[in-house]
Amino acid sequence: MKSVFAAAAAVLLATAACAPVIQGGPPIDLPPGLQETAQIGSITMSSGWLNAEEDFYETFSEEVREELGRCMYGTAPIDVRIHVDRLERASRLDTLFRGQGMHSLEGTVEFVDPSRGNLVVGRFPIAVATTAGGRIAGLLGDRQMMVSEEFGRSVCEQAFGRNPRDRGPHNATSG
């Protein structure tokens, strides 16, 4: 009985979360009309191995959705698929001692039109880095939130040509 359970668990783990949700391929700019009419639909994320806290998916999805909601304000639902390739966060202790550090995140974002048979209508490689925010922020701040917010903002800038937020200290990355 234990061997059947172990075999089933191994098959489940081998086929779960590691496979990218994206089709992959060269970058594709969104059609200009879609840039103005797109509305955020579902967000699906995949990754290989990431050294992150258990709540990374929730934090990442919430922050990206918040940022995209500010630049995808149309009425045509477009789904977003993201494959995260790399996540690096500054060490809390290193940031405390040195007073500086960087968080970085790389991935690929695909915009998919569910009304057209899940046709990929846009694809963008995204690589961002943001500061840890100094000694106190580096020690106590939500590192995943900071880099996820920066990622969402970069998607808006690259895909829609607009920053969803005014620059200033009103958000996690102050940018």
C-alpha cells in the first residue's frame, strides 16, 4: 500500500508545477488596439525550482494583478501566463550589515486571448531588479512583494507602454 501511494505521489510531483504554462518563442508585441481594450483575466504562473517562501505564488499573483489592473483597463478579457525563470532576493542580514542589496526576478509573460482559442497575442521577456530599501526595509520588508510589484510594473511598461503608477514613495518599490 505504501509503495502504491509513494508511486502515485512521485508521478504527481513529476508532472506538477515545473512545466511552463507558456508556449514560448520570440517576443510578440501586443496589437495596438488590444493595448487599449485589454482587461486582465486569469493569471497563471509556473516556475522551475525557486528559493522562495511558500506564499510566493499568492504574493506574486496579487502584486502582478494589482499592477496590470492599472494598465489593462479595457473590456476584452485577456489571460496572462507567466513562467518565472529566476528569483534572487538580497539576504536580510547582509542588507542589515551593508545597508544595501538587490532583489531580482526574471521570467516570460504571455498574453492569451481566450475568445480566440487561447491564441498568444503578446509575449515579453521580463527582467527586473529593485533595491532592498536600506537597512530597516531590508531586514523587515516583504522582499517577494517588492520584486513582484516591480515585475508587474515592468510588464505594464513593456506591453502597454505606460507605468501604472506615478513615481514616489507610495508603493513598495518607490518607483
